[in-house]
Amino acid sequence: MLRYAVQRLLLAIPTLIGVAIVSFFLLRVVPGDVVEVKLRGDGGAVTQETIDMERKRMGLDKPLMAQFGDWMLGLATLNLGKSMWTDRPVVEEIAIRLELSLQVAIMASLVAVMLAVPLGTIAALMRGTWVDYVVRIITIAGLSIPSFWLGLMIMLMLLVLFNWLPPITFTPLYVDPKANLTQLIWPAMAVGYRYSAVTARMVRSQLLEVMNEDYIRTARAKGVYEKLVITRHALRNALLPAITVLGLEFAFLIGGLVVTEQVFNLNGIGKLFVQSVSRNDFTLIQGMVMMIAGFYIIVNLTIDMLYAVFDPRIRYR
Amino acid sequence: MIRKGTMALAVTAALAFAGGAVAQTPKKGGSLTFAISAETPHYDCHGSDTYATLHFAAPFYSTLLQFDLPKYPAIKGDLAQSWTTAPDQMSYTFKLHPNVKFASGEPLTSADVKATYDRLRAPPQGVVSTRVATFADIGAIETPDPLTVVFKMKAANAAMLAHFASPWNCIYSAKDLAADANSPKVKINGTGPFIFNEHVKGSHVSGKRNPNYFKPGLPYLDEWKGVFMLQAAAMLNALQGGQVLAEFRSLAPPERDRMVQAMGDKIRIEESSWTLNLLVTFNTERKPFDDVRVRQALVMAIDRWGGSQGLARNSTLRHVGGVIRPGSPLATPEAELVKLPGFSKDIRKSREDARKLLREAGVPDLKFVLHNRTIPQPYTPAGIFLVDQWRQIGVTVENKQLETAPYLAGLNSGNFDVAVDFSNLFMDDSSLGLTKYLSLGKSAENRSRSVDAELDSLYERHMRETDVAKRKQLIQAFEKRLFTQAYQQPLLWWHRIVASHKVVMGWEMSPSHNLGQDLAQVWLNQ
């Protein structure tokens, strides 16, 4: 398994190089100039000389291939450069937001798992009963309601009913767990609900399929308790596709909570992504694309490893 | 000899002002949390034009002079204890307050003021100052003693004293600048009422009271925190929930109404006309907009007077005016304004004339794309309004809204037909306001790409004219020429609405969101 993991990690290198090339050149096609946005975006009477001087300072006057060379050289030395907007290291800009985004993604995933597995299992085991219908209504609602809208409703509810809102600035979990959790539980719930709806439906359909398998019938024929049949034999297999969904959703949540972050005024990666795009902050966008690509690679590898844990038939060589 | 306080005093259209703040004795202590609807890219006042920098950095810095907001546009001293202006306006002498210290503990001297202004007017290699043109008339800066600064002018400039009061001219330490001329971009070391505490990027900035502040008894607050809240809905919720006590830029009218409805007498609303406007700009290098008849027809079709009433209900657009903010001392009075193309109150006749002009120009069924910006307030309602106005003379327009970067790229490269453009001034000064309309090459802000020697000449004459009445005449002549040629024309001026909890006292409303943000006088009545 270790050899397989190393092979997969080595394969990630050409993937990341491809992502770097595509992101660099696609961004250069986008019209607009970060210097213009920074100096003239609010209407200041800034001279063209000032604009040109700043472009030169940032190296934007160099030929495109020279800029690309600088970028690739930086990547090779794990230097993602400086944000064109703030002049601060890209790594620093990402790092201060990543903690929050990672925590929301983990909390939302936990909410999703805690809701999806029991709901999907109950719905499958009680197929066709009112319980199944209730679960289906809950999951369809989860799929239909956008997370940001649910977030808005949660905020308005808190405001109108309790005249209270969660904290607006982030406090790390290790500094003040209460302040941290009272801020992040709400976006985690808003996002986790939709996320759980997808997973619950997946668990339900997979469990229904697995329950008709020969090995389940064999287990029952051997006199294994029904509870053990479900937990040890059926659910373990039924969870495999759900793990894939959970993993991909987790990677998406790192940078994909654009609107939800804005609703809750969270200082996360999604908001940073949108801001950097609207400012034409190419180096920061490139850095974030590379980070998210890296996350997808790691998450996919982890999912593949988990397959082997959950399904004894799978062996990686 | 011109002394402080000689400028005309007027606060224009400040409604519902919190008079209680004046009557009560300020209380010391407390922490103010307010929202900032944008985050500054860096800390350097000299290289910025966005309020995001000032709402962030102004409490940490002092300036030579500042606007006396209750008496706006009068000015008062900040670091300058007193000042004199030579009769021919060829020199300005400032006496500085003694015992002023930077946050680092170093004393402030005239050398710091000289280093600051040298950086503003002639930035060293690698430093961006967006105020080089503003201070181009300064010939030399002398420091006869540690508390005296003398500015020697190359040419008299009637607006110079007001420019010394600009909030953008944060005074930096000469020692810091000598060590690294770009240090103010990333490091804050000022003599303002507050000392920099922290900046958590994407989240907030905070400051704490400067115990060595040179103005006795100030500031009142112990500390403050500015939270970056880019999403209006989140900001309004936070304001309503009391997580933030104010937002000092502006709300839109529907947002104001929501706050008033939800919070009743707990919220204070202050309103003023604003030193910002939107313009209709024609690309004079493109056909048929190179034809003055087409441009005139399009500006004449716009019912500004009627539109201002409707737009004022759902957008920050409200006031009809020329190139100078309506209501301000140099603005053209309404009686004169209505005589200019595009400002007539007889809209039916104007539109008849507009249709006639389009027929004469050979484009009775004109179609074009309106280059606009995605920012909802007030660009979206402005675009929709213009499409409707031009539809009424048979012109078909597509309102194309773009993100800021491509929007600016299109504007500055001339890749548009007609655009919704903007002008953002920090004060009512004609030398700032008129620059936008100068010939391409003289003004980087002229997106119409027009070249007009007559306008350039009128501008130069007005710059050197020290008699206010004559200056006003020259501005009106400038306006007449500009609007007759219709290269670009103000659509409507913005209206500023600031909401704050009533516990926030001592903050002064002004026509510019860039002024009065040092928070020195702000206190909490709780």
C-alpha cells in the first residue's frame, strides 16, 4: 500500500505542473489590470506614469514567458510569490484563511455524516413506510435549498427571535473554543445539511442494493443477528460510494463556500478567491488554484486508501 | 495674508444631524466596532485613492491641516499649530505643535513633514504617490527650525491650502522613509490619536488609544475595531444586531429604511449630498459618437430632474448638478444649470430636439452597448435608468455590466461606445473636479478621449485665479463648453447615508466619506 501511495504522489507532480500552466495562461487572457483596479478603482486621478511605474515594480512589464518562467521557478522552490494586490506572500494570505475554511469543511462533514448515515440507513431499512417518506422529504429539501439561503434564514432567525448573532471575527479553536464554535457551527450546519442530503440518498440507495446481495442472505441464513448483518456486512459496503461523495465534497468546501462565507462574513478561502478574481490578483489566484488542486489530489488518494479499509477485497500493490 | 478660517463655511444638506453630541460631555473609554465595506490593499495613504485605506489608517496618522467638519469646507490645524500664507500665495509657513511623538517614540519635527511632502510630490523610484500632480506647484520645502516648515511655490495655486488638509497626506517619519521609502505600505508609525494594534487580513483592523497623543484629552475611545464586511446583507445584520455600531461610508435608501424599521430610535441616520457622481461618457473616437449632434441628443434625452426623484428611492443617486457638487460654494446654481444641454426641465422639448439631432446625424435608430460596472449601488439602477431614457427617443441600448477589472480595462483602453463612468473627490475643489474633463494626454481620467484646447485653457486660467467670483465664472464657462460638446456629463450626484447606533457620539457627517475618520473626537455614550 505504501508503494502505491508513493506512486500516486509522484503522479501528482505532472498533474500539478499541468494545473500551473493552464492557470497561468488562462488568467492572462482575462482583461483588466490589477494596478488599474488598485489605483483607479475608486476614481482617483492617477497619472499613467504612476500606473506604469507600479506595473514595472511588480514585474508586469516583462514579457509573458519571462513572467511564466519566474512563476514556475518559484513553484519549484515552493515559493508562490507575492499577492499583486497586497504585496504580501501568497502563502501568508492563504494560511490565515485556511484554518477557518478547513474547520468549516471538517465541521460540515461531521454534520453531514452524523445526519446522513442514520437517515439513509433508517430510510433504507424502513423502505416504503412513512419514515422513508419523511427522510426523502428532508433530503430533497436539503438538495433544493441553497446553503447560502439557509444561512441567511439562520442569521435572520437568530436576529429576530433571540436578538443575537454569532461573532463576526474568527477566534481559533485553541484560543477560545466557545467563541470559535458559536461562530462556525451555523455555517457548518447550513452547508452540512445540503451535504448530508446528497450523502443520505447515496447511503439509502446503496444499502437497498447491498441488502439484496447473496452474502447478506448467507449471513442471515447462518443466524447472524440482524443488527450485525446491517452494521458489519451491509453498511460497511454501502458506505463506499458515500465515502467518495464525502471526500469530494470536503475538497470542494475548502474553496467553494463563496456565498455562504459572505453571508456569515467568514474570512475564508472562498471569499478570498472571489476577491482576488475581481481584483485580477493573478499570483494569488494561481496560488489558490494550486492549493485546491493539491487538496483534491490528497483527498482522492485518501479515499482510495479508505476503500481498502472498508472493503477487504481491495488490495493495492 | 490669508489666515485659517477664511474659507466660506457651509455644511450642505446635512439632515437629521445628531445635535445631542455637542451638548453632552464626552465620556472616556470603551471600544467602538464599526464595519468597513472594503479592505485596503496596503497601509500607504500616499499611494491610495480608496476610502478603504483611510477608514483603516486615518486613526493612526496626523496631517498638517484638516477639514473642520462642522464648518466644512473650513480648515483647521492638525499638526500645524498655526500657519500663514504669503499675499501672493507663493509661500506657506506652518508652525508645528511641540512635543508630538510618533508611535515609535521618536519626536516629530519639520524634517518629517518635509520628507512626507517630498515623497508625495516626487516619490523615489519604486514608490507610488497618487498625488504628484496635486503638489506639482510646490517648488521647494524648507525647514528653518524643527517646528517650522515653509512651502515655496513655483506657481500660485488657489486650492493649495485645502490640499494641505487632504486626509491622504499622512505624515510619516523621515527616519522610517530614509530606511525604506516603501515602509508605510506595510508598517504603521504615525502621530495620530490611536496606535496600531493588529490587522488580521480579510477580517479586521484594530487600534488602541495613543497615550502620547498631542491633543490634550483626546482620544476618548480606549480602542476601536474596523471589521471588513463586504456583503451588505451581513453588514446590515451586524448593524442591527449591535455587533458593529456604525458603517461610515454609506447605505442605500432601502437599507436605511430597513434599519429604521428594525431599530427605531436606537439608530441614528445622517444624510448629506456626496462628493461622488456618475457620468455618461461617450467614446469620441468611435462613430457615431464622434459627432457632437449624437452626443448632444443622448444627453438631452435624459430626464435628470424626474429621474433623480425615482432613483433616490432605491439608489444612492439623487442630486442634479454640473461638474461641481450641487450646493457647494462653487457649484452652478440651478437657474443657470437648466440652461445647459442635458439639464432642461422641459424634457418633452428636449427629447423632440434630441430626435431631430439624431435624424440630422443620420442615426435615428441608433443602437449601442452601455459599458457599465457590476457594483449594484448605484451602477445597476443608473444603467437601467439610462436604457429607459434613451429608449424614449428610439435608441436601443444594451446595459453590459462588467467586473471592476474588465470594466476599468475597457474604459481606459477606449474599448467602449458609451460608458457609465464615475468621479470620486475627497472635497469640493474645482482643481480636482475639473481635471477629469481635460484633454486626453493631460488627464488620465478623461475616458471620453476628447481633446479640447478651450477646456484646457479655461482650466489653467481658473487654477491661477485667486478671486472666488472670477473663479466661479471660469468654472461656469468650462461647464458650458463641456456640456455643449457633451464629451462626458454628470448623470447624478450621489447621496450619502450613514447609519450609526445612537451610543456613537462625536463623529461628524461630511459630504465626503474620506474625511473625518481619525476618530479622535468619537466617544461612546454608554
